[in-house]
Amino acid sequence: MTIKTIQPSEYYDQAHGGRIPVFRPTMPEFEDFNAFMAAIDGYGKAAGVVKVIPPKEWTKQLASIDKQLQYVRVRNPIIQHIMGSQGVYQQTNVEKRRSYTLGQWYVLCQEIDHKPPDPKADRYTRLNPPTTKKRPRRSSKSPQDNKNLYPQPPSANTRSRSKHGLVAEDQTSSPSKRTKRQVEADEIALAQSDDPVPLKFDLHDHNEDLYTSDYCKDLERIYWRNLTFSQPMYGADMAGTLFDASAGSWNVNKLDNVLNQIGVPLPGVNTPYLYFGMWKATFPWHVEDMDLYSINYLHFGAPKQWYAIPGPYNKKFESVMQTTFFQQSRACPEFLRHKTQIASPHFLANNGIPVHRCVQHEGEFMITFPFGYHSGYNLGFNCAESVNFALSSWLDIGRQAKPCLCIADSVTIDMTLFDTIHSTHLSTGRSSQQKSLAATSIKDKSCVLCPSKYPADIKTLEGKMAHWICAESIPDTYMEKVSEGQWLVRGVKNIPAARWKLVCLYCHTKTGACIQCCFGKCYRSFHVSCAKDAGATMENQLVYCPYHDPVLKDKQRFARQRYIDAMTQSLYLGKEVCAKWPGSGYCKGWVQSHVIERRSSRVKFEDGVSRIITWKDIISSS
């Protein structure tokens, strides 16, 4: 079926400025995956991601997945350690060396640290939940044995507790005869076996009506306030699928797309991964490998919260992240493919980058597009399936994609595999000579002074093309008017060889000629077009790097002062707060004074002791 254009049904949370398109296709529109994707491609590239809600007829025809789930194992999930403050965080993933049945994973997700909190509860209760520990019985054991009666820190034993899994009834009939270690060993053995394990819970027991837009916003506020407290686990990148032929052309395991031409299975790229989430399980900011498309379907469970950067702000986002995570950027130009950097929407908004939100519910697709930076987290126990794919229009993008070279399992695709497809796509029905001419014509429109993909608009004396802004800003080149409305770039041959070897601060390539920061003796270099896309200040052909940009410095100074004003107003003297005591939990106290230069306040606790506590460790008790 040929479809020209499909309009979004609405934009997510558009009443509050939401700009992520939501599509509700009819069954005829939905039947052809390739045609549908081509029809919404423009909207997707502008927004970065889109949501697709399948027709009810398609959802009803899907086969049950209950039997498949009996054989599913969540193998070696990652423990996410997130560190940082003030909207900027670094995530470190540590693999947990054990497997879980789906039932054991579900029980784990119901623990107090791994299930969504109650937004209606006060913050102190959420941070210090009531415990129901039993008083240890007196024992005739030696004092050395009695040390097991006291709680140990989580790091002292990385093994899972017995309540993480489901145990057969005959094993729990006499708990006094079985030790915790024996029960745990049985759980691990069950998870490592290939035997089917019947599900003893309802896959759809969560209250879908509860997850309204306002409720998800309440959870979002709690997520960012408590991001560094307790470590979530994520069953990510598990090879497998829950789809079958009943899904038709939207079978994530067998999408009809260009990547099928590779002929070799690439896990997660042309074969799907399963993702088992829990509350706060996070996927940091990233863009897909080789700048591919991706599709994500939520099979069951709690929703996922997504964030996306609009297409026109991609370069500026990269610039801000490079400046914020400077060491990581220097170590690897493609560090945003590592999935370890987290920046809050509030932090990015303060840096002039809008962040659009969307919540994906059970039975819905989320589709990401080339260059579409996205991140997010899970709102509870759930299961999603995801894979990359590509349309014919991606081929030119893939040829220019830069893979990460510092990670062993980074995806790299040999684009020569698609030469025949690419030629057919460029000019169906043309002769080989015409194809060659068309390719040459496109190549000639590229700027000789920068790697930008935008067509150049002015010729050089040497017969090549250049952007007006590039030719005007590079000191060695200038424009000459040759006739009415016709200009020519001169001086390209006079550009020193050293300028051609400079590495761009933004795109990290030596393609073209770079200029350098105009501030003092700053040596940082960049392409003019890259600086423009990143939002750098350009005054009378003078361009500043992000570290000396006067406009950016003023914005940062204003943001810092606004933060100080906001904190001193909210934490007024005498206010009752909950402050984090070093090495302990949150305790109640009252603000006595502010230490602005340390971004802290002196807090007097209930026992009369007063200490200086940083603002990030203080929350309002109301």
C-alpha cells in the first residue's frame, strides 16, 4: 500500500507544550510497516522519537505469550550505580552474576527499593520507609556467630535474598529445617535450569488507569530527587523475542527493512533484545549505533518514561554534553554512544535545549530516528522488546556515521554491502552513466571547508563549493563579486596546511578547514558550520569556543544566581527540613543559616547538633 503522508493524531501532553507526535493508524495504514514509516519519517526526524498506538484489531490478533515466558530467564542483569548532583550524573553498570526466573524477577521488583513509591506520601516516609524486622532470638552461639544478627551493608553480600524468587511448596513446608543459603541455592538452580516455571502472578496486575499524565509527572519529580539513592537493576540486552507470525509486518523479530541485506545476525541490531525493567531502571542519553532507527514495543507491565531532543537542537545538545562531560568527550569522541551520561531536563533547559517527554504504555510502540538523542527510565516491573532497523533513506546517513572505537562490542556496519541497493535507490531506471553523473553532482555540492551535510551555496575559484558563512569566517578566504548576484570564493589555495590538520572541537574530524577561538591565546579549533549548529556566539566573523563564550558565561552565571536565589528562598531560616546525615539516612531539622559559597545551609537537628549540609542533601519535609 502506498501512503503519502500520515498526520499525527495528537502530540503527547500537547496541552502543556508536548511536541512528540502520537500516531493512531487505521488497520489499512498499519498493515505495511515500510510504507507507514516512510509516511511519518518527516515528523520523526523533527521530533527525534514518535509514539505509535496500534489498532485494536492488530492487538487482539496477537498470540498469548504466557507459555513463552515460562522459559524466560533474566540472565546477569546490571546493577546501575548513578552518581552526581544538580542535574548531571554518571552511570556505572555492574553485572550481577546470577539469573532469575520471571517470577523471581517480579518478586524482586516488589521490594520497597525497587517498586514505585506512593506520590501522596510525604518525602520523609518515602526516604525512610517503615520496616518490620523481627527481633532476633537469643541464641547459645558464640559471640562471633552473633554478628550475623546485625544487618550488614548491601555490599557485604551480593547474593540475592530468598524473597527474590519463587520456591516450590514442598521446599517451604518446613522453613525451620532449611537455611537461607539452601533456599537461595534452590532459587539459583531453578533459574539456571531450562525447565518451564509457571507464572504465579498476573502479567497485567498493574493498574493502567493509575498512570495518568499527572501521576507520571509526580513520579518523575520523585525520580529526579532520589536518582542516586538505592541502585536499580535492569535486565537489559537479553537476546530473544516474544513475537510470532500473528504480528504481521510489525513483527519486531522479522521487520522488512534494509538491514536484512547484511545476511549476518547482529544481536540487538537486526535481531531483537528483550528488556526487563523495574522502578528507576534507567537508559541514559544516547543515539543508536550507526545512527540507525529503532523500534521498542512494551509487551506488558508498567509504562516507560521517555525523553527526546528535537532534531534542530542535536548539535547544541552534543556541544553542551561535551562541555559538561569534558573528560569523557576527550577520551572518546562518540562517548554519547556509551549510554552512561545522564542530564536532567531542567539542566538542559537552563542551557537552552528543550526536552520533550512521552510515556509509553503497555501495547504501544516507540520509534526513534537517526540522530534522535533519547533517554528515560521504567516506572515499574515491565518487559519490552527492541531492535534497530533502516529505511532506504538511511544509507547516506550510515556512510557518514562514526562508530565508537573504545568499546569492544560497538556496532560497525560495512556500508559497501549496500552499494547495489544505494544505486537503485538513487536512480531507478537510469543508466549506469547517469547514476555516476548524479552522484558526482551531489558530491560537488558539499562544502570544501567543512563536513556539514547542508548543500554549499557559493562556488570557489578552484571550481568547488563552499558555504558563505565558512568562506566569510576563515581568515584566508574572501568573497569577490564577479557579476550581478554572482559571487566567487577566493583564497582557498592560500589556506595554510596547518589549518587543514586542525581537529574540530565539535565533530572531532580533520575534514575541511577549522578556525580557532578568538579569545586570547585559546587554541581550540572548530569548523564554522559546526560552531553555528552548536549555538556558539559569532560576532563580526569572530567565534568563541564554549569555554570563553561571553553569552554562554552570562547564561551560566545567571543560572547559578537563579539557583542560589531559589534555594535560599525555599530553605528560609527556621524552616523544617529533612537533611541527610553523613553515613546515615534523612533526619528532621531546622535551617539556621546559609553558606552560599559552599551551596550549603547549617541545619540544627532534633538532638541539638547542628551541621553544614549541602543543598542537594536537603529536602523540604512538607
